[in-house]
Amino acid sequence: MGMEEKHSNRNQYNRNLLKMFLLAMMLVMLFNVLVVQRLAEQQVRSVDYGTFLSMLEGSELSAVQLEDNEVFFVDNANQIYRTNAIAQDYQLVERLDKAGVKFNKVYQKQSLLETIFVDWIIPFLPLMLFFYLVNRRASRSKGAGGLGFNSMMFGGGRSGAKEYVVKEGEVIKFSDVAGQDEAKESLAEIVDFLKNPQKYTEIGAKMPKGALLVGPPGTGKTLLAKAVAGEAGVPFFSIAGSEFVEMFVGMGASKVRDLFRQAGEKAPCIVFIDEIDTIGKKRDSGSGMGGNDEREQTLNQLLTEMDGFDATKGVVILAATNRPETLDPALLRPGRFDRRVPVELPDLKGREAILNLHARKIKLSAGIDMNVIARMTSGASGAELANIINEAALGAIRNDRNQVIQADLQEAVDTILAGAQKKNAILSEKEKQIVAYHEVGHALLAALQSHSAPVQKITIIPRTSGALGFTMQVEEGQKNLMSREEMLAKIATFTAGRAAEEVVFGSITNGASNDIEQATKLARAMVTRYGMSKEFDMIALETVNNAYMGGDASLACSETTAAEVDRIVTEIVKEQHQKAIEILKANRRKLDEISMFLYQKETITGEEFMEILTRKESLPEPEKN
């Protein structure tokens, strides 16, 4: 350690001692104001001289202490009082004798030295000793001086970043990450740079200082960052964006400085900041009044540190977010997070690979078809697929099996999508019949329209999500585009449950609430986002907010246009609803036959459904209740 560094550490140590002294003084002052003075006020009450005389005349006093300019006295309840003495009251002693009040010492006043020693020195010394020991211990752990006092008292100098120490055989590699081939290819170059930096420095190339992993929750962003560190064989630091946010302004910036200091000492290494949008949100254009000072100072410090550190040392900053649209543009410019790596929801091939990857840890029976499960879980994230595998294993245990079978996996999918079966939900015979016709109505429309996905399963067993039954449709392959005809067919299928109730029972129930919501949402998207209406053609009338967190949309048009949008959406849904009624009326015998079969079995497969639908000779039409 050089002389300059020792001198700097000694100055820091002295500054910490001064901070401790001032803090101890402040605490003692607060103690005296809030505790000592209040206790003294509770012990001795101050009253005026008139009150003293009235209490004397009422025989309420038991003892009096006369001083030069004050009178202390005690009432019959042993409460001590104080009042200012009146010099002209020459008859006071005579009145006291007449009232039979004793002259005693009722209150011992402290001298100035006693007050300083008792109220100031005694409370101050233990506090100073405590702070000194805290600073000494923290200084030893970080070297002389350091930021021991700040770190121990406020966490101000320590970033809180956790370094993952991976045991041999537990290193995460790219082979442990499935369904994200494009993301792995983008990150492979960073791994090569960390392994062979001289190859890049010889030609004069500079690697990106930071890479931003963007995607929905549960897609494996943190796992990918660990895989990069595992492939490169370098230390991995992980910290959440929320850990930078502190109550005191400046603490977050101090943590950023400490994080980059640690990274520089451990280089080459990977630093991973999860949920960076916590500190990286766009800064306000106006000055404002407080509120965001701490967050903005933390962001400014992060921008400065990323500009200042040398990328050739082998420090790579990876960050993850599912809200990229909220990030400050300065954070995304070249020289900072200049590489954006999409980590999207897996496609069919990716879902199958993820299922097979997690299935390696459990015992599977022969004949398991993961492709079927992958097709049933369109839109599921990697975390949800891992949960499905675990639920299947738990289901096998509940059924006293030591291996997972196909039925366990399919039931796990139903549990994740619609909730577990409600064992105590008992439907009346009438309700059960209505639910059966409702679900078969969906399935019939899906099967009889050329643009609908095949039916995989129909059930009328109530679920914990509130669904009294559901119809599962599964695409035969990966589908990325949907035509206008397919969307209309899907809306007709959504309305078919309610249509079946109308055709068979002549009345409607509240069981179609979710169908109504889905049909309306799709019809509105056709008009406002996909340009599938003649009235508005290819005009965007809706803005999608945060596509990775639900994709909520807001209209970007006038009230008149919004009213016209509502009218067109209503017409689309009405038209498809009427279409569903007509199709079900034309196939009433099949509707009755399949519904009665479902009513009896409660759950039927897509094969059973299609076998009855395509059967030329059907059973007699069942009697209605």
C-alpha cells in the first residue's frame, strides 16, 4: 500500500471519528430534550403563586421548602410543585405556621457541574465507545479507513452484490438453458471475449460494455446470465435494482461505486443487475420537488461508472428487465448497454426442449410424448413449464406411483391453466347439463369451422380458478400468424357456449363471462391494432403499453372515433354470435349426443369427441328434462 493511499485512509478514519462524535452529541441532545426534561417536568410541576396560596388556604400542602427566589412544596398526594417566590409577601412564614405546614427539604437542585456530568457526560461516553468499536471492527474488515462506519450504520459504502460461489459439478452452462437458442448465440460472443480477450485486443475490437436481456417474466434471463459466467469460468455478481434504492439521498450512488470497485478487483467477471428498470427509468424533464432525487442520482452514477471503466479488463455488465420502454435513453446508447438480447417466450420446439430438460430430473414411464404437452402449453414461459413438470411429479406421488405417466403431465397442464379440481364443488343435475352443452358448443364450433384448432379435451369438472368446465384446443404445429378469417372463427367459438344455452334451453346464464371478455378483446384488437375493418383500414387506434407485462392497451383517438370503434366491435361479435347459433341449430343432434356423453363421463378426449361427431349412425335423441 502506497503512502498516498495510507494518508487517504487515515483521513477517512478521522472523518469517521468526527461523524461519530457529532452523531453521539445529537443523540445525547435528543435524549436530554425528549427524556430528561420530560422526566423532570413530570417530577416537579410549575404553578403560579396564586395557585400556591389557594392550595395553602385549602390545607392541601404537607411540606414547603423556601429558597431565595423559588418555593418548592408538596401536596397531600406527594406531588412536588415549584413557584416563583414573591419578595413582598412578608406574611408567608406566618401563614405557613398557622396552616401547620412543615418546613422540609422536598427537592434537591443539581449544581451546574452535576447537570453537565449526569445529563451529558454519562450518556455520551457509552455512545462514543459503541461507535468507536463499530468503526474499528468495520475498518478491520475493509482495511484501515475504508467506509466502515458508513457501511455498518447505513450500508452506504457496500453495494450488497452477492457473489455466487458455485461448487464443482454445479456450474450452469448453456446446455442447461433450453428454448433460447437465439439469445445464447448473442451471448456466446461475450463468453469468447472473456475466455480469449487477446483475440479482440489484437485486432482493436471492443466488446460491448453491457448487454440488456429483455423479455417476459420467467423466460430465463437470470439463468442465461449465470450460464454466461459458467461458460466463461469467471466470478458472477448478482444484485437487484431495488437494492440500490435507499432512504438517504446519495446512498444508492455509493452502492454503485462500490459495485464497480468490486468488479474491477475481480475482473474478468460478470455483473448482473436484475430488474434494472427500478433505477433506470426515464428521468423527469421538469425539476420537480424531491421524490426522485435518490433514484436519479443512482442512475447518474451508473451512467458515469459505465463510461469510466475499461472494457478491456473483462468486466461485462448484464442487466434484465421486462419493461424496456421505461428505461432512460442514456442507458441504452452505444458505450453503455449497447447490445439488446431478446429473451422471448419459447416456441413449440423450445417448449419441448425445456420440458425434456426439466424431465431429466424426474422418473418418467415409457411412452411419454412431450410434443403433446408442448402443444398444449402455447404461450407458457420456461418457469411455467418447469412448474408443470414438478406438478406432474407431485401428482404421481399423490396417486402412489413411483413414475410420472402421460396423464400426470396432462393433469398438471390443466392445473396450471385452470386450477386444481374442486373436490367439494357439487353441481346440480340441471347446472351440470347446462355446463355440458356450453362446453360442447365451444367444441362443435371449433371442429365444424375450417379455421379452428383441433379439440384436445373437454371437461365439466369445476376448477379452483372458478371455471365450471373448459374446452382445450391445441394447434398441430407452431403458429405465428393469424388471418382475419381465423380470428372471426375464434370469436364464433368464444360465443358458442352462450349460443348452445340459447339453442337448447332458451335462456342464458353468467357462465360465459370469460368468453365474452375474450371475444370482445379479440374483436377490438382486429379494429384498433390489426387494421382488419373496412371503416378504418390500416389506422392504428390503440397503443400497447408494456407488451411483456400483460400488454394493456389504451385508445389513441377522439371520443367520436372511439364510439365508432365500439359500434364496429359490437357488430363483429354479434355477427359471429349469430353464426354460432345457426351452426349449432344445424347440428342439433350431434350437440345433444355429445353433450349427453360428456354429461355422463364428465371428461372426454378429443378422439372420443371426433369419433361421435363423425359417426354416421348416432344414438336416439335423448329426452329433455
